[in-house]
Amino acid sequence: MTTLDAHALTLVLPLTPSRPDRPWAPWTGDPSAATAMYLTATARERLYRRRSVLSADPAPIVTPRGRRWRIERAELVTFDHCEVLALVLDGGSSLTVRDLLVDADVLRLLRPWWPGQALPHWVPEGPGLQPWVDAHVPDARPILDDPRALCWVLAAVDEPRHPQDWATMERTRQELVYALAHQDPPDMPPPPDPVRDAFFSRQGYRRWEAAGTFHAFTHYGGATVHFSLNSPPPRWLRATHTGLYVDLAIWVAAVTAARVQACEDHGLANLPHILHHHERAWERVRISEQDQGRGLVAAWLDAIEADHGHLAFLRRWVADWA
């Protein structure tokens, strides 16, 4: 597969508070000028008031295939209801789309799928992230009922240089974005056209597709993919994804944790009151005054609510009446 011109993996994980002796130090910097312009004052206050960084440079995470993923950023943001761990990983040079798909599936995993059972060939056999979390955020417990961290993939792809008709190029692009957003196995066949079209209609942020940049989200991750033809990716692409977009991902994790905890604390009987209170506390707080920031956060939260929230509500409803 094609070597990527740029890439990054952003992992975010909402956690219950960890022990006070954790190896983190208060973040003492100031948000960049771009961040200050992009985020609202309320969002900046929540995202930066109680932010921590590791006291020492973290060791890389090594996948079972031996690739070393350097931890470019490691931050812990404390909110009133949770802590959110955010990691930005870099896989080094000569990384292909296949490498990204295979390693992302391992790196985001907290615990093995289906313990004690024979696993399909595409499912990672062991956790990639949990040992790191245990070592650096002791006694913290994931809030979401999912064995994966939320994972936002960035990929810059230099497309084949032979001519393609527009319809073929559009389909090829969407198939790759679909695979990266779902972190599908590399050998999984592409979805049928109606499935792919419905996915982008419901769970894509499509403002910049004509310029070659695609965004799409699932309830456990997302992808930003930039396509270019015989040219390097724009300089702002990776800097934005590993900077401003990390704050957007942390916000999504915090809002998702608040939704889950509201239902767990109060039950479905008080659901209208819970949702009203939650909307006042979180949903009505504008993360950004820019359309793109609000659009990306809304697209990801909508995907989480559609794919995860409804099932959680149904499970609890059945449990209450069993």
C-alpha cells in the first residue's frame, strides 16, 4: 500500500480520577494564539484550567509487530466529572495505510476481545494501551463500556498518478476514509455503495471534500484524510490535527462521559430532566466560534449517540424492567 505523506493517531480516554501520586505535573504553558482564537472562553477555561503533562518523556508504545510509536503528546485534563487522557502517537517514517489500520486496532485496545475464546484473524489478541494506562494513570477506570479508547486517525495520501474519472476517484477516496474511520482490517472488502453513501451522509463532515480533505466518525473513532496529487500535504494539516483537534477530541470524550454518567446516576425515569440539565451544562457550551470546530464535534457526538447511546439506554431500560 501507499506510504503516507503524513499521519498521526490521537487517542482519548475518559477515566475516573486516578491516585494523587500519579506521575503528572501541572501544565504551565498558555494556549497558542490559534487555540485562543479557535476555542470559546468557556471551552478554554474547562480544557486548560486543570491540565497536566507527564513529568518525564514517555517511552514509546511497541506493537506486537515491532513498530515503535513515539508518544508526541501525553496530557491529562481534569473535569468535574472525569479525567480525560489524551495521547498523540507518531509511527515514524515509511508508514503505509495498512500499517495504520493494523496498528490503530492494537493501540486503541484496552482489554482483549472475548477473553478465552478463539479470535478471528483480524482481532488483536492483547491490549496495546492498557499497560501504559496502568503505569501512568494508576487506579483509573475507563468510564465508557467499551474495550477501546476513542481514536482519531490522520492520514495524508498521495493518490495514484494515472488519470481517473471523477466517480471512480470519489468512490476510492470514500472507501479508504470509511476503512480508517472504522479502523477496519486491511483485507476487509469495501462496503456496498448504499452503506458507504449512508455513512457519509449521516456521519461525515463534508465541507472540505472538494478540496481533498475528508472527515468521518464512528462511535469509537474517526478519520481525517487528505488526498493530494503529486504534491506534499499542506503544512497546517498535521499541526492542526495534533494541536487544535486534540482539544476537540478531549471535549468529545468529556461530553460522552457526562452523558453516560448522567444515565448511570439517575436512571431512565428522570431522563428528560437529565438531558435538560446536561444540555445546559455541556451541549449549549459552544466549543468554538468557527463552523468547522462545531461541525466536527457535532458529527462525532452524533455518531456516538446513534451507535452507542441508544443501545445503552435500551440495555438499562430492559434491566430496570427485568
